Amino acid sequence: MTTPPRPTPPLPSQPPSSALLSATGLCKRYPNGVAAVDDVSLYLRKGEILGLVGESGSGKSTTAKMILRLLRPDAGQVIFAGRDLATVRGAELRALRARLQLVPQSPQTSLNPRLTIGQAIAFNLRAHGCPRAAVPARVAALLDRVGVPPGDAGRYPHEMSGGQVQRVALARALSTDPELIVCDEAVSALDKSIQAQVLNLLAALQRDTGVAVLFISHDLAVVEHIADRVAVMRHGRVVEEGDVHQVWTAPHDPYTRELLSSIPPLG
């Protein structure tokens, strides 16, 4: 019996010339030859939220690491703010990193346990050139912006709840006035009520600042709530991409339909 040909995913929308981020043909293979990411292309406009969804192991986080230049792609190109991230070095790279920030899945492990939350934010500010005298006021303003009392700046991460620490991670990411934030499963470890609070905060911050967000999640209900567009990944490839409403109401790919059917009904 012959094996049916592998379906060809629909081509992603062509990035507009004004795209803030454009990733083209990204590929990454494990040492055993298995493709973690296989010819992934996506883009973000300024002030847009793109949801990147798929099951665990679909390649979402590996894609994010290549976009952040934390992992070198085997093939492909990432253009951010008009610059090829693979070619920039030194001061230019530091300047671009300030404009491209990360909110990780587990801020408890990404924050230095020996630093207070205020010191953690201050470290990011100083690393990107904020004058020392301006740091305390800036830290207080950032904490207030994400709903953490500035008086808590002296607390350590282990003294705070998961939702509070995730707010601190958002404050740290916002400290450099970035143009793009990558949220990698940023609310998946939180319970539903706290998750909703953090999502609403992120949406409000995005509206207020105009920052673009690459929001990575395995939870389609969360992505529907927050994203403008969505890209669906499976086995290292993008199988569907488009406006959230369009994809939710008329999905093209069988895998997308399968994912959507698994969302539990309300009530």
C-alpha cells in the first residue's frame, strides 16, 4: 500500500513591507536528525498580537528561541526592525535586544533568587543604559504599572505568588520600552482566575504601549481571548495562519479543527 503524500500547508500571509518582525524559512534539527522546526515563516506588525499555538513538542519554543537569537537556526532568516539578527554584533545587538524582550513560562526560575524583585528590574535597566540615579523611580513606576505595590520592591521572588512574579516578569520586560515581547507559555503555570488577571493586564499594557506580542501557548481558548492573528504549528511546521476570527470560524487544516474541537464548552 502506498503512503499518501504529506499535505502541503497553506502558504503564510506575505509579510507587509512595514512588518516589525519577519522570520522566513526557519529550520532547526536535533543532533539525531529530527526536525524541531521545519521551514517556519511568520511575521508581526507593530502593535499586533500573534498567537503561536500547538501541542507540546510542536516547535513553538524552539521557534521563539531562534527569533530571540538564543538559538542559531540551521537555515532561515530573522529580520527585526529592518536588521538581520544573524549579522548584528556589539553595541547594535545590545540596542536591538533592548527592543526585543522575553516573558518566560517560569519567572520563578528566570529571576535570580538572590536578587529582590526591585534589583532584578534595576539590573535590566542598568544593563541597557538607564542612568543610576533614575533607576529607583523607574523601578517603582514599572511595578505600579503592572499592579505590584512599589513597596514590594524589597521582596524576593520566593516570597511572592506565581501571579505576582509573572507581573514582575512583565515589568522587567517593559523596562526597556521594547517594541516586541515574546511571551512563551507565560500564563500556563497559573490557575484560571490568576491567568485571566495576567491576560487582562497584558492586553491593557499592549493597548497602552503599542508593543507587539508573540504569544506562545498550547491553550487555544487563551489565544482566542488575546490574539489578533494566529499561527498553528504541528510537528515543527506551520499548518495554518490567519486572522483569529477567520481561523476559529473556518479552519483550513484538519489539525486545527481537531484542536478547536478539544476546547471545553463554557459553563
